[in-house]
Amino acid sequence: MAPVELTLTGAQVLRPEGLTPGPLALSGGRIVAGPAGREVDLSGFLVLPGIVDVHGDGFERHLAPRRGAMRDLAAGLVAAEAELAASGITTATLAQFYSWEGGLRGPEFAARVLEAHAAYRGTGTDMRMQLRFETHMLEDHPAFAELVARFAVPYVVFNDHLPHDRLAEGRSPRRLTGQALKSGRSPEAHLAIMQVLHARRAEVPEALAALAARLAGQGVRLGSHDDRSAAERAAWRAMGVRVAEFPETREAAEAAVAGGDHVVMGAPNVMRGGSHNGNVSAQDLAEAGLVRALASDYHFPSLRGAALLLAERLGLPAAWGLISDGPARVLGLDDRGRLATGLRADLVVLEQATGRIGATLAGGAVTYLSGEAAARFLGVAPVARVAKGVFEER
């Protein structure tokens, strides 16, 4: 979709210096200094930087709404992009598993998703790929690195979801039968795969260091998942893994920040008021200044909601930065995340009174319009009075 030529007036605009009035001009997919195109009066609205999602797997339900219903992945990406745009997300990182779990998380499906993504042409949302690699898949290390190179995957996160404690005790993992059915295997076959991978765990550190070095040499950004301690974070940092996704403890988060690493926490954790499995609270870490970015994790709309919730404590500029400028920095994208001349025209228009999303523009292309904001952009109705909102500079 072609970028629009517009000058947005009347709104409160969140610029690097804070929330201020004044026009915002868009041309050629960028924010420009002077007037451009026709004016759109957005009195009663906020214009905020577009949301950058650093990690989200909510697209899975669009690609395969039911087991086996995954023939047309392109149609699933269309549906995923529609939800992303309606959630104010202008840059999305689609977190796809490459796992021994099989099924929608197996290597074969990961390759299919990458192929569909490479061929996809959407409405403007910058949809990027992340692969989540299960570290104990030693036989897959070479093939995985080749897959990353073939599709120029920019971001890899290392996971280990093996239930080591129960395997070491000779006990069956919890939910074994359900997981096996999702993978298309018998419970016995699924358990045997886990047992083999667990048995070779002593080989993993050396092999993983070599894989990380190879991926870093390909220019890939590297992250870890569910860090539990300062020692664990230090070990990852020594391998060049500088993003800590969803650390489970405050100790791990503090160690990451002290070492100059990025900490990413889940927006759903903020909305819930804590982790669903008893880990450290994302809200507490954010309020302590230990979080660089919030991620949608499994729920795209939670990013907007989490930022507005945190705005009550941190102020809107700092809270919104956790879903715009912060994640842009994690991803190494210096052309977005802020509303400043010369940057990409990625922005979200919010009703000031309600916080509802009225419009999303990605690279200057309109990807979502709704309600009164739609009427303003389309020029089909006179400007209505919109109740004054509660967001103020702090």
C-alpha cells in the first residue's frame, strides 16, 4: 500500500521531548519537517510512535486455528497482520519455534512458515521473523544455521523446554499425552525423543557456543529465554547472547542490566499483575527501570494495555517507550520507535479519553482505521467533539 501525504493537526503528539501539541507531517513514508498533503484534524486524539513488538507468537492461531488446518499459511499471515494493525503494532517479530516438540513447533513447519513469510506482501506492517531454537537438538545445529542463513533470519532465541528434573528422576513429564498428540506422535515415541536429548545434555554447552559463534558471524541477533540466575546470564553473555527474554528472577534481570544486556518482559505479565507461573513481576521490574522492552508474547493487544497501565506510574512517555523506542533498540532498528523528522512514519492514533486505537500507520501506509478517527482521515464527517483525556506529561 502506498504511503499517504498528510499533515496531522490538533492532536497531542508524543515526540522525543515529550507529549506536545503541534502538527506532524508525513510524506514518502517518513516524518517530514514541513506541511505535506491535506490536513487531518485530530483534536481530542493522541499521536504516538507505532508499537514495535520484539517477540510474539500470537500469530500461531492464525496460521493453524485447529490441528491440521494449516494448508494456506499466506491466508494466516493476512489475518495475523490485520490483528497486528488493529493492536497498533507497526513492526512485528513473529516468534516461530524450531523444536523437538514437533507439529506446529517442529523444524519442518518452521521452514514452511519462513517460506510463506518470504513470499508474503502485506499492507505495510513490517513483519520480521524470529526463530526459537531448542538448544538440545544437537543433530540439528548445522541444519538450523543453514536455515537461518537461507532466509536471512535476523533474530534467534535459545530455549530449553525439556523437563530435565522429571527426566532425571525417571518420571514421565506432565501433560505428556497432550503434547504427544499435538506433535502427531505416540506418548511413548515423544518420551523417547526427550530422553535421548536429555541424555546428551553434557555435550550442549560446547556445541551451543559454536552455534552461537556461527550465527553471530552471520549477523544474527541472539537472545536467551527464561534466565534464572546471574551466573546463567553471564554464561549467555560470554557466548554473545545479549538479549534476556522473560528472565524468571529479579537477580537475572539485574545481572543483565548490569552487564549492558537488554531485558525483555511480557506485556501479558503486566496486565495480569504478575507471571502466570509465579516468576518475577514484569510490572515490578519495569517500575524499577530494569526492562528495556515489553513484548506481546502470546497476546498482541496487551502491548497497548500494558503501556497505558504503566503510564499511571511511569508517565506516558516512559511507559510508551517500553513498546516503541525500547524494542526498536533491542532489534537494532534506529529508524523507528520515535516521532522525529526523517524517521519512518510509524504511528498510532489513540482516542485521548478512552485509549482506544483509531488509526495505525506503518511506513506511512494506513493499516488500520476505526470510528471517529476513520471519519477524520477519510473526510466523510465533520469533526466531532471528543472528550478531553487524562494523559498528561509527567
